[in-house]
Amino acid sequence: KYEMLRKRAGALDFDDLLIETVRLFRDNPDVREKWRAIFKHIFIDEYQDTNAAQYAIVKYLVNDTQNICVVGDDWQSIYSWRGADFTNILNFERDYPSATVIKLEQNYRSTNAILEAAQSVISKNKVRTDKKLWTDQGEGSPVEIHATYDESEEASLVAARIAAQVGAKLRDYKEYAILYRMNAQSAPLERALR
């Protein structure tokens, strides 16, 4: 019904804009060449989260000078559920063989224990780039894994751990930050902390 109403209204959504741009560049060499001349340099951040249409648009826009710079990390691709294809970044060196690849392997925020845990999980991926993350932040505390029944139990565990450390005068509340993937996860944490 959405597609029917959209077509009837003569409207385009975001995906349509991408697809129509690919079609425009593919079918109209003059338009493609005009835009290739306009964009002398192309910079793309989070390249691992580009989809097939975005990849095609970039391929059409990159001109003979191949002045393209991308930043991304296939290990951090999280949007496959909305069409992102991390192999775009894996194919970058094939697509642009004269590109210089710079790996940023030093991590400035995490301890070695956290990096080793992440590396052991990611190493199970069969299709990925090779790199070795490292830090000068020291070994750090061992990573702990706690299985919980649901988000409420998880939030209660987090709140209890914080309360125990504050109660034992090991830390103050202002020293804590709780990170979560999406806003919907904040509600159980807010309830538990209250």
C-alpha cells in the first residue's frame, strides 16, 4: 500500500532517490560526465555502511584522477539489516588499485583486555580485513560476560554493580557512563537506576 500511495502521489523516498540517481548516471553519459567534472574530490565516511546503490553512485562519480578517500572499518559494519554491504570496503583496493591504504590499529580508549576480547570474536568472521589492534592503555581488568534473561535483568545487574562500587566507596556516581546501542534500551536502565 505504501508503494501504491507513493507512486500515486508522484513522490520519492530516500531509497528511490538513490535508485533514480543510479539510473540517471547509468543511462545518461552527458549527465554523468557533468557531475564527474564537478566532483574533483570525493570523501566518504563510514564506507563499510554503504549499500549497493551508494556504491554504484560513487563508481559513476569517481573521475579519471580517482581522487577518492574513504574512511571505514569492516569490523564495525552494523547496518546490513538496512542494506549496507561491508564488502564494498573490502573491494576498495580492487576498485582503486592505486589507493594508499592506512590501517589505524592503535586504540586510544580501550585496554588490552577489551581489544583481545573484540579480536577473538571478530576473528571468527570468514570475510574480513586482517589487522591487529593494540593499545598503550595497559592490560586492564578482565572482560566479564553475564548472561541475563531479558533487558530488565540486564539493567538491574548494571545498577547493582554500580551501587556496590559506590557503596564500597570505590567510585563515585559521576565516574560512570552507561553505553547502549539504541535509545529504546535506556528505559529499563532508567528504571533500574531509579
